[in-house]
Amino acid sequence: MTITTWDSRAARENWRRLLDTATSGRSDIVITRHGQPAAALISYEDYIALQEELDELRAARRAEETVDAWRADRSIARPWSEVEAELVAKGLLDAEP
């Protein structure tokens, strides 16, 4: 797959062209800000196909950030019983019999 890179100013000025390119499937588009990659534009069909993997990637990043915060300040930890009760109350975890 071809990857096309556009700076953010050019992307704003050529938005329709970028959408046409992404939806055609001819190229993925990387948009840069200050010379650094900032975002990617892909077809909606590809986005839907990747949704589950994106959810897992984002959850893994949140978990890593949480562990890093805990390692930096272990006083932020909460007892499992407190966390478990909160998850059960929100319906995110089944209560133990």
C-alpha cells in the first residue's frame, strides 16, 4: 500500500482531494504537524475492519499509562475489593457468588 504524506496546512487546503484518495483505497495518508506524523487518514471500510484491534491497542495504552502512574506513585493504588465493588456496581464485572 502506498503511503502519502501531507503537512497539515496542505491537508486543510486539499481536504476533498485527500478524502477522495483515502476512499479510493489507492493510498493511505499521513498528516504531519511541524514535520512529525500526527494522524492517518484511511478509508472507512478499513477503519471498521481495524476497529477491534484499535480498541485493544487503546486499552493496552491506557493500562500501560496506569501502571506507569502507579510505579511513579504507589500511594495511588486502591484495594481490589474497592475496585471490584465499583466494577460490579457499573455492571462491568459479575459479582462473585
